[in-house]
Amino acid sequence: MFKPHVTVACIVQAEGKFLVVEETIKGKITWNQPAGHLEANETLIAAAKRELWEETGIHAEPQAFLGLHQWQAPDNTPFLRFAFVIDLPAIVATSPQDSDIDGCRWVSAEEIFTSSQLRSPLVAESIRSYQQPDRYPLSMLVNFNLPD
């Protein structure tokens, strides 16, 4: 049976910079958005808020749904990645709660586009999507029989 990994990602922007988390994967430092897997009995929005807190120490509400990316990793692992917009009024300090996160940094879109450290092509693709005007209301992500 086909079972793609369902993940969420927060595209966090403040003062024209984007928040990335640094993780060491197979001995290499990589950049990603605050992101992770959807857990059992969790809504997509709750998962996004949880991942943002765990990976950055920031409490913030997603303001819009940016889009869904379907991707197959080089090892053939299938992913469905739900991306959320979080626009902050100013750059804030970070304090990762997850020991897997080495640190966080605020970077420009251009730094992301030219980085050789991206965990996946979805990191840059999410910024390209953010740069487009399309935003979708969170209300389009309806859940049934799950706690809020």
C-alpha cells in the first residue's frame, strides 16, 4: 500500500528575511524550514505550530496556507508537504527546543536559492511559492473528528 510521508513546513518571514533551521544530516549541515511530520490525532495547523515551537522556540499562528508540494526523495521516499505562511512584524530571537536542531538563522531568499546546504529542493521551492501572490485561507483545511 502506498503511504507517503505527510509533513508540514512553516515559511516564516520577517523584515524581508526567511527563517531556516540548521540540522546535521549524515554529517552535513543542512538548511530547512521549520518542518516535520504530522503526528497521529493532530491537525495540519496544530502540527505546523508544534514544529515551529520545537525547532525554533517561536510561538506563532499560521496566517495562510501556501500550498502542497508532492515530492519523491532520491531514495524514492514519497512526501506530501503542506506549507504555511507566518509573517512576523520583526525578526525575533530563536531558541530551538529540539536537540536535533543545531541552530536557526534569518537569511534572504537569494541566500536560500544559492545555497548548497538545502535539505531538499522543497526549501527553495517553498520560497518561490511565497514570492507569488497566492495565499489560501486556513479554513480550506477541514478536519473531522480531530481535536483543535
